Amino acid sequence: MNNKNLIIGSLLAIVLVMTVAFAAFSTQLSITSSATTTANAWCVGFDKTKTSTTSGVVATVTGKNAANTTMSTAPTGTVAYSGTACGTNYQPTATLTTTLNQPGDSVTFTLTIKNNGSLKAALAAPTLSGTGLTGSGLTRTKGNIKFTVTAPATTLATAATTTMTVKAEFVNNTISSYTSTETATLNVTVVATQTT
């Protein structure tokens, strides 16, 4: 019986020693790390601070009548920006609205595209859309108004800007009075992908 008590006591002592040894030799592994991200890693869009009232964004030419006299009603053009913004001032779509009155009228829109991200961008031809527009490639027409887009540069480095122009012109030369006032709207969307 004493041997049994001795064996049980020894086993308890061994378990106690192993528990203390384990606690003494075990260490806590602590890994501390930090990472930072750039909020604007990818951000390519139209600079929405360049509005219709900004010098150089909207340029108009008023048509002339048969006597080569400039007509009294000037064409107009406006720019608005939309789509999911990146950064504070950049959006992917510019909506251009123009009203033209007679042959010779035109409005040229100069749009600024900026790479406000930290990755180099490859620019492709923009996507064009709008209600009642026909055409293909970089040209769209509605009634007597024809939009012609000049594609931007093909690459855009980080923090770089480029411009894209869109010209809206009255294309019917047989109308001689300003009674043919027409309005058309074109949506232009930047197409950009990451490049090296």
C-alpha cells in the first residue's frame, strides 16, 4: 500500500514539476507589424476643377450669314463631371452640352485628364455616348451637330496631365438663318489601364 502511495505521490510530483517547467520555459510569441496604403493608388480621371467658366475649357466661334456678318446669337457649351470620384477632384465622365444656332457655329471643349494615382496609366480612346447620337469611332452626330474627339496621349505618368479636345460644330451649310437652334449632349468617359 505504501508503494502505491509512493508511486502516486511521485507521479503527482512529476506532473507538478513538468507543469512548472513548461510554464517557466514557454515564451509568448508576439509579432508586431504595420503597413501603410496609398489611398489613391489608382486614380485617373477628368480634372473637375476645370469647369465651363475656367479659361480655355470652352471656346466658341459664332457663324456668319451669307453677307459674312457674324450672327447675333452665339453658340454655348457647358461641361459637367460625373461617375465614381477618385481623389478629391477627379471623375471619369465629362458631359458636354452644346447649343448651336447656324452654319459656322462651333464649340471646342478642352478637357484635362490627370493621373492622380501612384501607378502609370495607359490611355485608350474614350467611350462616347449620348441620347440620339449616331456615329462610330471618335465622331458622333445628332441633327446638325457633329462632335469630333481628339484622343489623349497614350500613356500618362504618375502626377502627369494631358488634354483631350472635343469639337462640336454645326455641319449643315444650307441653313442660312439662326432659326435652326439645336442642342446635343455627349458623354465622354476616360478609358485607362495600368501599365509599366
